[in-house]
Amino acid sequence: MKRLWVVLVVLVGFRAGHGQAQSDLDRAKNLATCLEGRYSILCKRSWLSPQELQKAEGAERRENLKTCMSGRYTSLCKKQWLSSTELKDVLVAERSENLKTCLEGRYKSLCNKNLLTGAELEQVVTAESRENLKTCLSGLYRSLCDHASLTPPQLAQVKAAESAVAAAGSQQGGVPSSKRVRRGERSGCEDGHWIESVLSDGSIIKLEDGSVWEVEAGDTVDSALWLPVSNIIACDDKLINTGERGQSAFSERSRMKKAL
């Protein structure tokens, strides 16, 4: 009986030590996450010592400044954390990035025209008209074409293009040749896809073929900015956005799974 009691005491002590080791490992992982400063929502602050908390807050402010200074993610920038000098620089960066976006003419909903000067606004209107005409002349995206802004000659060209696409689609089983999916050079990947819609703040991507893809939480910061009609390469475990503005660099790292 005494020997059994000793064995039980040893087992309890072993399990307690193992639990403590596991707790220490979890705390170390949490500290590493906190000190990155990028994922504050994943940082368990209650696990930190006062000194660790101070370092974590410093890391978060540093990463926030990087985000703000990019000028691209105004909704993610915590301006209350910025000094007056930093805020001034950030506003300049935001205006610069906004102008770049506006001058592309492709993303009207992302262009803040209130930040433009009169001369800049004229350039942007010209760019938007140019890109709208390109979209319309493809004949593929009637719902995205602003027919009202076209001149009579342009409207005639667009109607001819749309009729040609519709005719090609009926001859090929409803799938125009320009939208046919073909196997790409990447193993297990197919190009020729495009985004139909971006849902749930970037966590869900729906493609034109009806497939629905779920984006991992860490990548939704970028996928939330993906736009309908962007060209996509669909692989077994990821989507690659081949559009402009560096989206392909992000999407190469992203991991997505096709929702059932």
C-alpha cells in the first residue's frame, strides 16, 4: 500500500511538472506573438509581466506606424497612437496613395475624391472614363459597365462587343472563350478565373465558376481589398490574385481552402 502511494505521488508530480512546462511553452509562444506587434487580438495581455506588456505595446505602436505610413489601410491605422509629427506624415502618405488609386480609374469605390485638388479630380474623371470604356468594350461585364457615361459611338461599339460575347457563349455551351479555364504551368492550378464577389470582410471569396473559398484569418487584411473582376489563378490550396498593386505577392503566401 505504501509503495502504491509513492507511485501515485510520483505520477501526480510528473503530471504537474508536465502541465507547468506546457504552460511555460504557451506563455513563451504568447509573448512571441505579442512582441511581433502585428496581431494584438491574439495577444493574451493578462499573461504578460509589466515589463513584457510595455514591450508589447511598443511593438504594436511600431507596427501601427508602419501600417499608417503605407497610406493604404486607413481603416486599420490607429491615428490616436500617432504623434503630431507622425500624423502629419501619415496624412501625406494617405493622400499620395489615394491619388494613385484614383488615377488608375478602376476602383471608384476606393477613391476618396474629397482628398483631390481640382486638377487631380479632372485627371481622375478622365482615367475612370478610360477604364470604364475598356470594361465595356470587353463585352463580358455588362453589370459593371456604366453605359450612361458612354458617347453614342462608344455605346454602339459596346453593344456590338456584348452581342459578340453572348453569341460566343451560346456556341460554346454558355462559356465565352475568353473565360474558359485552362490548366496553368503551376501544378494543380488553373488560370482564367476571376472574382465574382468578396464577402465577410475578405474571409470569403466567390469566383465566377460558383466556387467559394474561405480565407484564413491572418490573410483577410489583404483579401478584403480584392475587387470583383480581378483575375485569379486557383490552386488546390490557395488563390493567386494576378491583378495590380502587388496583390500577387500577398496571394502567393495566402492559404485558402475551398468551402464545401
